[in-house]
Amino acid sequence: MRFVIQRVSAARVSVDGETVGSIGNGLLVLCGIARTDTEETADKMVRKLVGLRIFRDGDGKTNLSLADVGGSLLMISQFTLCADCSRGNRPSFFDAGRPEMAEPLYRYILEIAARSVPDVQHGIFGATMEVELTNSGPFTVVLDSDDLK
């Protein structure tokens, strides 16, 4: 599982010109689910996500978590994060979770995130989406389940 996490002052996602999710201060997370991911993987990733201290404190140091600042979360499914670009010029998506497995896991991620974050917005799984954001900092980090202990 891979999360691309962007600290934002505003973000929104639209499908067919209609906004389906929007937030102010918080995190925009692009979520790639691999075929080997499980609910256990999701638990670890969400726990790490909500605990990341990537918001500025009163001294301007990145020392506060999403909960500390009362921020929102906008979660977008993005299977292309599981692309293998190591051979040739066409990415392989063999490692990406198939929709019948990935969609329930994505919904599970939203459910467990909502236990810690009062405002969880999201895109529509499998839809063609347009994502707009104002990256605050800019501050972007990548969280990969293979790197978690």
C-alpha cells in the first residue's frame, strides 16, 4: 500500500464536473492498494498517517498531527501508485489490487480513518476524477507499507 500525503490548505475532488469531496486545512492522500494488501496493512498505514507530525506548531516546527490541528482528510483511490516502471516505457499494473479486492479495502480505510479524523472526505473508487489542491509548504511525503515495521 502506498500513500502520497500532501499537507493542504484546501483540496477538492470532482467527478463529471461535480464536487464529491472537499476540505480546508488538512491532508490530501492519494491511496494505492496493492494486490497483497490486507486490513492489517490498512490498520498500520492509517495509524501512521493520522500520527504523522507534519503540521507547524507555534514555533513554526513540524510538530503537530492532523488531530492536533483539527484538520480534515481527503482520501483518493489511485491504483497507478502501484505501477512498476522498471522495464520498458509502459507501466505495468500487475501489482495493483483488482477492483473486487481493492474497493472493499479502500472503504475499510475510510472507515478506520473516520475513527480518528472527524472530517473524512473521499473520491469515488474507479471513477475518473479531477483533483485540485493548494499544497501548504509545499509539504509532500510518501508512506509505503513495505517501509513500516
